[in-house]
Amino acid sequence: MKKIGILTSGGDCQGLNSAIRGVGKALYEQFGDNVEIYGLVDGYHGLIEGEYKLMSPRDFSGILTIGGTILGTSRQPFKRMRDVDENNVDKVEKMKKTYKKLGLDCIVVLGGNGTHKTANLLSEEGLNVIGLPKTIDNDIWGTDMTFGFYSALNVATDVIDRIHTTATSHGRVFIVEVMGHKVGWLTLYAGIAGGADVILLPEIPYNIDSVIGELERRTKSGKKFSIIAVAEGAVSQEEAGLKKKEFKARRAAMTQPSISYRIADEIKEKYEHEIRVCVPGHFQRGGSPCPYDRVFTTRLGTSAAQLIAREKYGYMVALQKNEIVPVPLSEVAGKLKVVTPDCNEVITAKQMGICFGD
Ligand code: F6P
């Protein structure tokens, strides 16, 4: 009998349930009645606290199109994993205990960067682990794509499309703030797909005068509106030169609710125009996965089941050149896949005349 644990960890996104389904159905196909799948509740929390439920094939049906995660999720920071409780036991030891108590052969973790750091730690501690790359940010090293990204991109692009109609009707400048944490992939893609005039990313620090110069240039050429796609992690050139501590202090002192509002204020100081900010926030992570993510998560899930059948553990299943390949967790952990200023998409955007504020 194979005993497999499965958990979803970190921020939710579209495609988690279709990935769970992919893993589950492929395991039942592979092992028939000779597999037990245990759903760990709320991510690593379930493994730490021993909260789980034995799943049945029925649990994996009817969830392909459903957003969120049927297992629940939570953020369990990697840096807290060695914190001890009142009995002097740390979270890693507790997770090992649950794993042993259930007699698991492997645990499948669906998550982003933090999740994969912990997955690697558990693997180093002797547990059999397989990871699936999940995040709307598409910032996991070792995979060309993460699931959730294209679904969130659809939402973010739709927001920019809809904002376009009001921007053109009223002749306004609109700033749309896109998620992505400290990387700009989602903003870059949504900005290009939505026809933004300016795209501001964490990886390409902006100079406000360059942004204003672009807005003025558009005004002079007869354009009454402009759309600025801003990554939630965007930074100015001045901020990029600060030490980490100074940067944190600067941001803590910021009076605006987010970077987009600050940029709006900075623009207003020198450029007279009606300007509005739109922050779609968690809308971007909600709802049904797009067809790409349904197919992608099904491919990832079935590949994870194949690795389990071959007893090949300690890997994240990744997309490379349209093939699903195993990448060692030790290579993935602790690295971030960021936008590079000379990447194809940035060059394409620049060739279209999109301003990056640099
Ligand atoms: O990592 C996914 C993500 O949506 C980021 O884009 C964003 O910065 C973060 O999660 C928001 O986290 P939370 O849902 O905890 O507010």
C-alpha cells in the first residue's frame, strides 16, 4: 500500500484544485486500491499539527474548475521552521512525526518559493517530497512557468482592458497596480497584453521624470489618456540605491496605501491631469483556472504521480521547453526567477514604444 500526503501551501491561486485532482486521479490510475491519499489541512500547518483527512476518489471529482483549494492553505514562514514550542520541539520535528505516524511514502507539496524552501529542508531531513510550482508571480526558479500565472494574467489584463474604456472616455491617466510580490512578470505580461503605455517593475527601477516625460509626450501627440501598469513591488531609482534597512524605513514612513498611490502623487506634483488608481488585489488570484492552467496542472499532477511510481523523490516537477521535467528541490530552494531588463518580453515592449521609466 502506497501512502501519499498532499498539501497546498502559501497564497492560494487558480489551479490548485485541478493540480490536486491531477495528482489524485493519476495515483488511483497508477495504484488502484493500493494507494491511500491523505490531505493535510491548511498547508504545512496540517503536517505540523497532525491535522489531515483520508481522501477518497470522490474527493478528486468535480474540482477541476473550482478556485481556491479544497485542502485549505496557510503561510508558514521558512524562517520560523526551527522555532520551538513549549516542549522544545521545532516544526520540522513535528512534521517528521506526523509523516512517520501516517507511514507516508511521500508528501506532495503545491506551493511557491517559501513552500519549496521548506520542501527542500524536509527532503534533507530524510522525507520523500515532490513539489509542484504554484504562484501567480511566476517567480520560481527552474521552471519556465508556474500554475496560476496565466489565470491571474487573464484577470489583470481584463482589468486593464476595462480601465481603458474609462481612461479614453474621460481622458484620464490610470494607474493599475498588479500583484507579483517582488517580481514583475505578471505586470510585464498584463501590461503588454493590455496595451499599457508605461510599465513599472521592481527589476527596472523608475525615474518619475522619465514617466512624466512619457505622459507629456503622449499629451503633445494628441493622446488624452495614458495607462500605467505598476507592479506592487515597483521601486524608484533612488530607492534601489538604498540599503535594505533604509529602504524598509522609507516604505514604513510612506503615507500612501501602496506604491501606485505614491506614484500618482509624484506625477501630480509635476503633471496636471486627472489621475486615478485601480488596485484589483486578490481578484487576480480568485475564481476558476483558465484552460492553460487546467492542462498545465493536469500535466504536473500526473508527472508527480509518475515520479512517485518510480520512487524518484526530492524533485519539483517543472516546465522546461514545454516538457515536464524533474528539477532537484536543492536547486530550486532559495532562488528567485526575476525579470531581466534584457529579456525578450522587455525588449519587445520597448520596441513597441512602451516606457519603463528607466
Ligand atoms: O505570491 C502571491 C501573492 O499574491 C503576491 O503576488 C502578493 O504579493 C502576495 O501573494 C499577497 O499575499 P497575501 O494573500 O498574503 O496578502
